[in-house]
Amino acid sequence: MTRRLTDAVDQASAALDTCVHCGFCLPACPTYVRLGDEADSPRGRLHLMRAVAEGRIDASSDVFQLHLDRCLGCRACEPVCPSGVPYGSLLEMARESARSARPPSRATRAMLWLFDRPRRRRIVLGLARWMRGLGLARLCGAFLSGNATAPIRRALLMLDGSRAWSAARFPGGGVRPSSGEPDSGRARIPDSDAARAALLDGCVQGDLFDRVNRATQAVLRVNGLELVGAPGQGCCGAIHAHAGDMEGARRLARENVRALEASGADVIAVNAAGCGAAMLEYPAWLEEDPAWRLRAEAVARRVRDVTEVLADRGPREGAPLVGAVTYHPPCHLEHARGITEPPLAVLRAIPGLEVRMAERASECCGGAGIYGVTHPELGGRIGADKARALARTGAACVVTGNPGCMMQIAAFLRDERGDFDVAHPVEVLYESYRRAGITR
Ligand code: SF4
Ligand code: SF4
């Protein structure tokens, strides 16, 4: 495992050698900003990775384990680095080394166990949906206190944060009140040259945000896409990769490659930013098997964020929704993929909707996959700061395109403000279409 890190450092050595210790990455790093420790900065973590690769410290050492573990993997350090250091890839390999040297925390192991098998995940998240529906997630979360139960409390509050938004707060051309839950009915399709699109159902997205998947299918159809199924697909593997379980991540990647290539889709639409970024890594994850790498490359070429697909089409305009939302850019859309404009283009297709941005809008929300649960203290500080910045815009609804961000932000905003909504951009567009009578 350490050999992989050594190889990676060798491959990236040209970029690493040009690191001029400029420190441009430091103010962009949420952990450095909060902790003020060089070892919790991108520059410090790269230094630790090199020390392990060169054999000066061991991957099992406390210093390596602690500071790598505290990294959010938000990749805010990448776009600001003048040397182009491939931090995200190096981090994945470093975490594989760290995990092979020492088992991860109990909270991380529990999350990996949950997402390892689809049947197990569906049962547990089915129970979670039931708790959410009865309001038990919020109730139980509010009762728990103390360090020992902090990950459980955070998981429960995030679960409560996955509740549907209320479109009723947006007046306008509305003809019917809505709960924000889309019908599963088919949209009327105006476009004759329909491309075939397969939707990545996702794990959290499919189990806790099925309404977002249904809204995604509806708005894609309205904009001329033909939806095709991809049975056999599952979790993208991002949670495993972030935790250093690359074997688990590769297994899930192979299952998705098999299912998505069989779908015959021209486009693979992804409505969870973290999953989209992970799927672009499939060729790198499977690089040691040339046949699988080629198959993964063919799939990765077709992966698009749903907002990119819609923005390319020039999304059809819907009915007015009069009010303001704050847009939060998910890290794995903005930093990892450089996608900034398409989500705003989707929101601009809604007449009357004002889009605001918070201070330090590009900073991570602290959710970062399972980080919000596994690091309740530091993830909580970052989440609370994000919630305060979002609340200061004065808009009572936040729009963001990643389930982890939606849950983390909703959990903290409801703590801060009580009455607050969080929605995915396609959910808001779907509501605009529904009011226009374009889709049911
Ligand atoms: S990925 Fe995020 S938390 Fe980690 S070093 Fe880079 S900016 Fe800091
Ligand atoms: S921004 Fe890049 S070059 Fe500058 S200190 Fe950070 S890693 Fe090194």
C-alpha cells in the first residue's frame, strides 16, 4: 500500500518539486483556518505523505494518522495551487496506506459496514426513513448529548435534514400547493432528438432522496432526454475511497461500470456531486487492470452532472417561483470538477427566483461524505460556521446538489434557525415545471 503512495509521489514529483511553499492553499483549507496548525494544511499533509513515501515516518504513526484523518477531502486546495499538485489523488492513496497500517475509527467502520452491501443498506436506511417520517430522528438527536454519542446524534440530525423541502414558501404562478414531493408520472416530452440518459440512482440519494431522483427524471424528460434503466448499479464507492478502503471502492466501481455500459446510455446523469467526482476516478482506481481501466474510461467519458446536461440543453423555462434562495456549491462540483455555472443556469430557468451567495461560499460545509458523522467536533465547527453564513443572506431556502451537503446544512440551519429548507436545484426546477403544467 505504501508502495502505491511511493509510486504516486514519484509520478507527481515534478509537481511536488515545484511546490514553492507559497501558502496559497492555506487560507483555502477549512481545517488549517480552524486549527492554525501547519500539519493540518495541504502543504503540511503533502509533507507528511512524502515523509511516509521516503520512509522517514511510518504510516501507522500518530502524526500521519491524525492529520490525514482530519482532512475533509474537499479539494479546495487544488484549484488555488499554482503548481497543480494532484492533492485529491495523493490523498486517496495516502488514506489507503493509513488504513492498511491501522484500522479506522469505530464510527468509520460502522459507516463502511452499512454501505458495503446494498441489501443491508436498504434495510437500515428503510428504518431510517421510517424514523424520519415520524419525527423520531430529530427527537432522539435532540436528547443525546456528550462526546460518546456525538456521532450518533450527528447522524440522526443529518437524517432529519434529509426531509423534503416545502415549496409552499414560494408564491408566484402557483396553481396548487405542493409538498415538494414529485409524482412519478412521466413528463410530456417536446424534443424529438432525444439522447438516452441513465441516472445514477446512488445509495443515500436512492434511499433517502428518492424524491430528487424522481424530480431529476422528470426534468430530464421535459428537456428532451430519453431515460433508460441501468439495473445492477449501486453505491459509487466514494465513501469507501475516502475512508481508504480502495478494495471496496474498486468492487463497487466494477459493478457500476458493468451496469452502466449495459444500459447503452449516451449520457450518465449524476445528481450527487460527490458520486460524479468519484466516477471520474474509476479509471484511476482500476488502472492496474487494463481491461477494466478501458471500460471505466468509456463510462467516465459519459458521466455528467445533471445540471451540466440541463445547461447544455438550455433548460426549458417553467412557471415563476417568487422568492430568494442561497446557492451552496458542493466541493466535489466546484473544486474537484470546476463546475460552477451550470447549477446557476438551472436556477435561472425559474422566473422570479433570486439566487444569493453566502460569504466564503466555496468553503466546505463540513459534511464531506461521512466526515460530519465521524468528526462531529471539527465537522460541527465548520458546519455551524457555514450555517451562520448561509442564514446571513436572509433567504430561507438553500439550494445545493449533493446529498451530504443537503443533510449537513439542513441539520445545522435547523439548529440555528428552526424553520429552514434545503433543496436540490432540480427539485426547485421540477416545482417550477409542475406549476407550469409541463409535468405532473
Ligand atoms: S482537501 Fe480540503 S481539508 Fe484537505 S488539505 Fe485540501 S483544502 Fe484542506
Ligand atoms: S498552493 Fe501548491 S505550491 Fe503553494 S504551498 Fe500549497 S501545495 Fe505548495
